[in-house]
Amino acid sequence: MKQITTLFLLCFASSIFAQHSIEGTLLENNTNTPIAFANIYLPQIEKGATTDESGYFFLNNLPTGSYKIVCSFIGYESYSKTISIPLTESLEIFLNSSAIEMEEIIISTPFHKLQSENVMKVEQEKITDLKAKGAITLSDGITNIAGVESISTGMSIGKPVIRGLSSNRVLVYTQGVRLENQQYGSEHGLGLSDSGIESIEVIKGPASLLYGSDALGGVLYINPEKFAQQNTQTGDLNATYFSNTLGYNTNLGYKSSGENLKFLFRGSLSEHSDYDTADYRVTNTRFKEQDFKAGIGYQDSKIKTEFRYNVNNSKLGIPEEIGEQTKSKSPELPYQEITNHVFSSKSNVFFDNSSLEINLGYIYNNRKEFEEHHDGHEEHSEEEEEEEEHDDEALEAALQMKLKTFNYDIKYQLPVYGKFETIVGTQGMNQINTNYGEEQLIPDATTNDFGLFAMSHIHFDKADVQLGLRFDNRVIDVVDSFNKNFNSFNGALGVKTKIANTITARVNFATGFRAPNLAELTSYGTHEGTNRFEIGNENLTSEQNFQTDLSLEFKNEHIEFFANGFYNIVNNYIFLLPEGTFIDNEPVYNYVQDNAKLYGGEIGFHLHPHPIDWLHFESSFESVTGKQDNGEYLPLIPANSLTNTIRIENDGEKIQKQYAFIALRSTFNQNNVSQFETTTSGYNLLSAGFGGVVSLFKKDLSITVSGSNLTNKKYINHLSRLKPEGIYNMGRNISVGITYTL
């Protein structure tokens, strides 16, 4: 750390800073007409502007160096080019009209490129699009992303699954720092609200080179909303009602930016009753969530820095069986109460032709679980319910764990040398787990991570190559028990090339690793929601994998087609195996290891016939198979699915950004199950929605209406943790949402 600080000070002292500006005009390529209200953005500097009615834009307080400029507007191909600052003349940029949806900058990869320029295939979805499809929670919304599913416990608790891998094999990043909230537990959800989130990116496959241990299966990278553009301010009010849960999500936000200083804040509240099926409401799937996000930033030509804070408090019912039918929104016993505090800072220092990025994070996770402590009655008066709710608040948690995590991520981007862009860096983490409740599932322990890595992007005439190498060390120190040390070298190599003018191919080879977590090493016990007695194994070794990815994309004026395939070999795969005995009337499960392999992929088709560009036909299929070396199937592998969508988009004079869609998602039978799972029948879910933006008091009012499971189908998802009890997933739901710009 001392060497890194010295390097930083030397670079800072030896560099001569200069303040520059750029200006230019954005024009339509065929007609030379100005494009107004388009987005101009420099992703490495995180600074942008909007063109005026004459297509003119201006950006000031820019550092010396080579930076990418990205121009985007609906109905046009996104433009990307590297420019050298200072510029000697004004820019004149031409955009080509296109029915292909405009691209966004990918933040989760280190070089911040458009997806078409990326060597790695990364999926990105805007949170507004996921909510327009009727998503109730963030965990629910991510299942609309190809290759991503969720292990669910009702509607409030969900864990991301990327190509069949989940829990500690999938790393979650928020506000630029890794989120740690006891994600080893199958009944432990994300602990994040979708309010104040702009987009979600998914790296499918080992990303240990970029993020270290726990990124063996992939990364879910959650981008917070951006600050307002320079010298602007804006606010908005959002509210959504859900018919199935009789619930609502609402949030209010405001942000303002001056010449250098900027800030934002957003508060949200959600409450939901038990979700409904065609036959019954699922008892104690109700939940409440409160969330607050704030940020402050400063930027000039020398340095850009921001500090963000997020606190999320959730009270989540843990369903066990179908019981009293009620519309109450207050969870009954057993339930979880979880508070997450996420503090993060991100700073960029710009030198001549190079830059230093420093990300720091502190996550404080307080998890409480309350269990039954008295005999319940089938019927209660309102007064009795209020008294019981008050008594529950005074209960001591049967299980309480506090997880305190400090992590850092420091990257230095070297000056561009010929065809090479190169980043070197270090990442690390200090994590302390402490128990306070009368029950203890995992012991008090400290975890320390340290990693060093280097990565280069090489631009050849006909191909782009990305390669890198990394070393990691993880030390787990369990109080009064043992100390474990895990080391790993990992690498990645990828190539992107155009086979023809309309066909792009990507091939990626990557290794990843995951050290066993505390639950796998030390568990001895059970608690509400697990339905089993878990026994850890301190002799477990690290999981190590090697994955091959192949991606083909075809794009022309009318059609887009993609095919992604992967083959993932995982050595020393850790999983739970029943012992055949019982403790405290719960079946005993042991953590064991075996080699495994997963394979499959995604295929997609998008037709947007010209000149009727407002009409879209979309179809996608996703499949994954997981097996142990002995031929048995792995548990919790999602079923194959096919989604077909017809979508209409248009801009009218009175109603802007009009859209409507109808979609049919077909989930097939899951017969490839582990020895201790049951098969799951397939089902079809029909959904539809529409929306648009109108002017109200000279401000924008966005209205969305969507319906999911419109036929009120009775079904059970293979990844539902309520499946053993034969409890259905959610029935028909109609959601109505509004967003008003203040």
C-alpha cells in the first residue's frame, strides 16, 4: 500500500495539469440536419452534455489526454471515437439513422466501451425497462435478462443465478464496490432496492481477473443513477401499484449540479401483502422496505471524486406453509429484519495521458432473524394483531449477525502505447463477521483478501484482443478455531473480430476461483428458512474453473441475431449432500466436493423491418445443463425457456415514447435434476403492457401499465424454495406506474 501511495504522489507531482474544452456539432449523415437533444458523453471522465436545437454541444474543464467520446440518440447508431485533448478545431460528428436500439457504455469492464466494441459479451438492461415489464423487486426484474434467473423465497427474497451458478459464485457490485450481505445463505436476498438504480450489467462466466474470489460464476454490476449534467437540476416522483400483492413502491428524488459541485438524494418506501395465486394467498410472503440514497461529487480538470451512501431496511416474512388468509402488510413470525449500510467513494485523478482510479467501500450488514415464541391463534382481532406486532418488535433476535466489510479497488490506466490500452491495479477486502444472537450458524471470523492484476486491450486492424493475469490471496481466520490460506493465479484471453461487415465473433477463455465461504467451512446448525441442519467441512479446498465462451452476432437494417455458447469446467465444486440422519427433527446435510461441468447458452432473434421501424419481433432461448463427474445432475439448475415478444414503439405529438408489448415466456419441463430434487413441470406465462409520456403542467408525466401471468396460471418455478411444500408462484398481477418530473 505504501508503494501505491508513493507512486500516486510521484505521478501527481510530476504531471502538469491543463484545463481544456471541446465543442462541436451533431448532424444527421444523409441530410446534414442538426440532431437536437442528443447525448454527448466522455465515459472515462464521466462528463456529458446535451446538444441544443442547432445540434451544438460544449464541454469544459477537461484534462489533457486521449479519451473516448460517445454520441447517442434514439433512432441512430451510437457513435464512438477516441479524441486527443486539447483539440485544435471544432468537432463535426455525423450519426447514421438505424432501427437498432442505441448502445450504452459498459461500466463493469475496465475500458468503458460500447458493447459493440467490447471483447467480452456483457448484457445490460435499464431498470426502467425491467419495471415496465411489471417487476415487483430488483430480484424479480433481473430474471428478464437472458441467462439470469433467481432462487426465490416468495417475492421479497431472491438470489441471482447466472448460467446455473449462484450464491457466493456470483459477485454483486453496487455503487462501484462489492456488496457483502451474507450471500452464502439460500434465504438471503440481495438487500437492494431498485430505486435510484439506472441500469444492470451482467458478466456471464468467470470474472476473477477483474474482481477476484467469488466471481467464479459471473458478476451482477448495478449502476447507480448519474448526477445531473453540469449547471442543471431535476427532480421526480415515482409510484407503482401492484394488484396481486395490494402493494406499492414509491420514491422521490432530486439532483443538482453546478460548475464543479453536484449532489443527489432519493428516498423510497415499499409495502406488500402476501402474494396471491389462483387458489390462495401464500402466508407470510408480505414485506416492507425503506431505502435512502444520497451522493455528493466534485469535478474539475484535475480530479473527479464522489461519495455515495445507501441505507436499506427490510422486514421480510419467511413463508413456511399456507395458513391464515390475510391482507396484512406486517410480517408475522418467522421473519428477517435486515439493515444494509453502503458507503462508497470513487475518485479519478487525471494526469497527462493517464489516470488513477481509487474506489473505497464500507458495507455494514446487520441481519436479524426472529422465530416463533408463542402459540398462535387462527383468528385475531385488530387490537390483538397490533399488540403482537408491538411484542415482536421487542423480541430478541434468535439469530443476529453483523458483517462489516471494507474493500478497496485501485487501478492505474497507463498512457496509450501504440495499439495497447493497459490497466494495472490492486484490490482487497477486510471482513469481520460477529454473532450477537442466541443461535449461531457460522462463527465469528475475519476474512482478508489481496489481489494484483494487469490487463491490456490491443487494437489490431481486423481484431481486438484482451488479455490479463491476476494473483489473489484469501485468509480466513476463525476465532478460537483455525486459520485458512487460499491462493490462486487466474488469467483471461479474448478476441473480437468481424467475420463480415454484418457478423461479429467473440471468443473468450477465462479461469476463475472461489475460496470456500464460512458457511461451507464451519456451519453447524439450522435456522428458519433452511429446513435442514447444515454441517460444514474445514478441509474444503478452493473451487477452480475454466470456461470457454463463443458469441456470434449478425446485424443489418432489418434483422439482429445472436448465439452465445459456453462450456464451464469447475474443479472441486462444493455442494450440500444429505447424510440420511436427523438432528432436532431436521435432515442433516454435509458440505462435500466433486468436479462438475456446466454447458449451454442463449440464442436470440430480433426483427425490425424497415421502413416500419416501430414494429419489433423478438425471440430468445436459453439453456443450461450442470453435471457432476459421476454423471449426476447438479441441483438448482434453471429449466430451459423460450420468450417471444411483439413490441411497438413510436413517438407522437401528444404522447411521446409510446410503446406496447405482448410476450409469452415458455418454461420447459426440468427433468435433469439432482438425486435429491424432484422434477418440475413446464408452463407458459403471458404478459403485456403499454405506456408513454405526456405533458402535464409543462412537465413530463410517464405512465406505464403492465400485466404478468395474465391467464392466472398455477405453476411452480424449479428455483422456488417453496417448491417442496407444493406452493405456487405468483398469479395474475396488474401494475400501474407513474413518474412525474418536478
